[in-house]
Amino acid sequence: MEEKGDGREGTAEPVVIGRSEHSISRRNIDPDALRILFRLHRLGFTAYLTGGAVRDMLLGKEPKDFDIATDAHPGQVKKYFGNAFIIGRRFRLAHIHFRGGKIIEVATFRKDPGPDTLDLPSAGIAPQFAFGTPEQDAWRRDITVNALFYDPVSATLIDYVGGLTDLRSRRIRVIGDAGERFREDPVRIWRVVRYAARLGFAIEEDIGREIVAQRHLLSACSPARLFEEFCKDLLGRQTRLIIADLREYGILRCILGRIGETFETDSLLFNKVCSLLDIADREKSLRRDLSLTEMSALLFWPWAEPLLAGVPPDPYTVLKKAFMNAGMAVALPKGLRAQVIDILAMTGRMVRALRDGNMRWSMRGRPQYGQASRLCFLIEQNRAPKEGESFENLFQQAFPSRPTWGAKRRRRRRKKSPALQ
Ligand code: ATP
Ligand code: MG
């Protein structure tokens, strides 16, 4: 690949790489995304594929989603695509919906609002993003390898920010001044660590220093935005690597409050987190995805386990209080938190039952029982249960002569758990 410069000095001329010099093939692009790109082009707009899709395709990985950047305004996208919906609080963009729940994001090129319009997340104020040129759009992005454009019409790659050089050197570089960009939007701190971990790229020392100096700003970010990032890490690839790197940079305490602090200070406990996440990553790589509830319960189990030791009278209340007192910056939605608490409490009971042989089988009626059974299996067997395997198998192995579900007389539960109310 012949390059004209790395663009970091702010040169207006991008590096343009022709079809014969890069590895992206239209065949690897989602056909619906391609149709949108070509249609926008036919309508006279500029439209590029950008973000993670271009980055991942250049690295030979399968992209998770295909984001499109265009000079068409959201209203115009809506006008020309019947299945488009305008969304966004911080900035308006179009989501084009397809069968099977697939969504392709079409965002209008925009420019950085600059340090004057700092992200004021706790105040819930949306910075005033203005539409911009492709070049401005590249420069307002977070890291260089996320700011590449692919033009499907000419099959060229367009690089304004030196992303191709960084991709080849396998390094994560923040666009512009890292300190300023982190202050502007501290969520970028989390993102830098995520992509370095996920791609196996290096974070330069000065950026590492800025991360440490500014990580505290994360705890003041919008809890809902932090939850979005949390979901990306739990549902995406390489969760263990990312969580371990967030710990290395002391970020877990900034996003998960006391829970994160425990993960950072107690290495033995964190080793358990890592081995559970390793199992989950293995499952995900085999396309056996875990739900967000399962992943959250898995992550929090090593922290919850000691709280459930000594048979607390009401594990649900114990866990509910512990979550409330944890001071997490990431806001788990109420429903999700209640489900996670339910799973953790039941798992605690199951794990104990495997030691003392006393199981409250009436739990089987609870909605989260199946997920708790899977979690218990993971913890006890260091692998996910196969089709048809469950906690009952483990119990039978441990206590072959004890009856399992159905053999005991059913008793009515006296008190409904507060987590379910
Ligand atoms: P993946 O979807 O595989 O996690 P991605 O790079 O596509 O990776 P998204 O969260 O989908 O990540 O964001 C799409 C693009 O939007 C990014 O590649 C980046 O260019 C830009 N972006 C996202 N968040 C920010 C941010 N906080 N500041 C600046 N640019 C951002
Ligand atoms: Mg993406």
C-alpha cells in the first residue's frame, strides 16, 4: 500500500487506497448495507461504509454491524427509505430496519462540537452536533482505526487520520489530543481500552497516562450511556480480555463502583471472574450466545458468592442492598437488575445444595430458574451445559439417593421475594 501521509497533521488530502491495494471485497459486505450505499449514491449523495465494519474487514474479521456515513440528512434518508426511523437524543441519525431485527445505522457526516460543548451527561444536555464534511466527520471520531471510510462505488479506502498506518502497526491512537478528547467525552476512555483489548493492539504510553489521569471522569457520565458500553462488552467478543484490561487501567472501580473495586483489589476473586468469562467467550465463539442477563449474572457471581455464604435469611434483600450500595456508575435497568439478583440468589442456593444435599425444588417454578441452572453448571463444571443437561444432573451425581424435583411434596412459599415484586 502506497500512502501519501498519515493525515495526523491535519492535511486536507486523504490517503486513498485503490481496490488492488486493500483486502476489502464487496462480497464481505452485508447486501442490505450495499444496497443502501448504492441507492444513496444513485440519489446523488456521498455514502461510505465506516467505523468497525471497515476496521474489522481490513483485519480479516467478520464485522458485527455495518455503519454508513453520508451527506444525506436524516430527514432525506427517511424520505427515500420507507423502513427508516429517525432516532437519537445526542444527535439524530437514521436506523434502517430489515427483517429478522437487522438494523443498519445511517449517520450524516458531522463535525466535532469541540471542547465548548463538553458532554454534560449527568445534566442530560445533548451537545449541538452540526453536520460536516467527510473530513470533519473522520476527525470527530474516537480512534484512528475507527475513522476509515470505504467507498463501495470506487471500491476505495479513504483515510484522513492515519488509521491505515495505525492498523498496520497494530496500535490504538486517539484522534487529536487524547487528554482533550477524553475530557470532551470520557466514554472514549472505555472505548480505547475495549478496542485495544479486542484487537490485541497497543495503547501508546502517553495515552495510557491520560487514561489513568482521567478515568475518574467516567463515573460522572450518563449512566444510560455507560450501560450501552457495558452491553457492548458483555455481548461482544473477547469479554474477558476487555474486562481484564479495564481492571489493569483501574477503570472497573469507576464504572462498577464497589463491585469494580473488589474486582481490582481481590486477585483471587477476579481470577474466578476471568475463568467464567473465558467459558462465556468460548461459547460465544461457537455461536452459542449468552443473554445479557446471563452474562451480567456471570460477571457478578464471584462478587455475590461471599455475600450469600452463611445462608442469609433473605438472599434477595441482601443482594438488592449490596447492588444499591455498590454505587455503580453503569445503570442496570431495574428489570435486568431484578433478574440478575434472582439468578444470583438461586445459584447461591443451588451451589449450597450441591454441598449439603438440601434443595428447595419449588424454585423450579421461578422464571429465571433455567438461567440459574446454566450458571450453576458453568461454575461447577467449568463448561456450559449441553442440550438436556442441567442443575438436576449435578444434584443427582452428588446425591444419587436423594429425590429431585417431583419426588418431594410441594410446599407453598410463604413469602414472595422482594426481587420479584
Ligand atoms: P463495534 O460496533 O465493532 O463495537 P465500532 O467501531 O463500529 O465497533 P460503534 O460503537 O458501533 O463502534 O461506533 C461506530 C463508530 O462511531 C466508531 O467506529 C467511531 O468512529 C464512532 N464513535 C462511537 N463512539 C464515539 C465516541 N464516543 N466519540 C467519537 N466517536 C465515536
Ligand atoms: Mg459498530
